[in-house]
Amino acid sequence: MVYYERACTREYEPGCYDLGILLTQGEVPIDGHKAGRAFMASCGMGNAAACLNVTSLIEQNLYDAPEPHTVASLKERACSLLPEACGL
């Protein structure tokens, strides 16, 4: 996990996304807050799946997105990055 954290800290998008996945799948202790931060970073770097994953964490009350982000704004970002993700 340390390598994924280091990669994310260095703004390597796949490292952030993989860290989020790792922290939500149970291979290591599940941590919604850390996963949410990792997915937010990945979303900010253009990963539509990360945007959708963080909305799922928010909807499950496992992560509180920082202002001004909302579920709607994150889903909108995902749709703008990958229209197929939203059936467009």
C-alpha cells in the first residue's frame, strides 16, 4: 500500500485510483476517508471511474467530499470525462 500512497502523493493518477480500490476492497483494512481522498485526487486528474467511485462512498456515508464538491457535481464531471459512463 505504501507504493500506491507514494505514487498518489506524486500525482500519479493510476496510483491514486489503485489506492482507492485497495482501500475499499478489503485486502487491507477498509478506510472510506482515505479511499475517498485517493478517488478525489484521481478524479481531479481525469479518471471518470474514480469520480463515480467517490460518489458511491459519499452516498454510503463513508466519505465527506470537501466543498464545493457534491454527488451531482462529481457525477457531472464523470459524464464530461466519459459520456459512456452516463449512458450518453
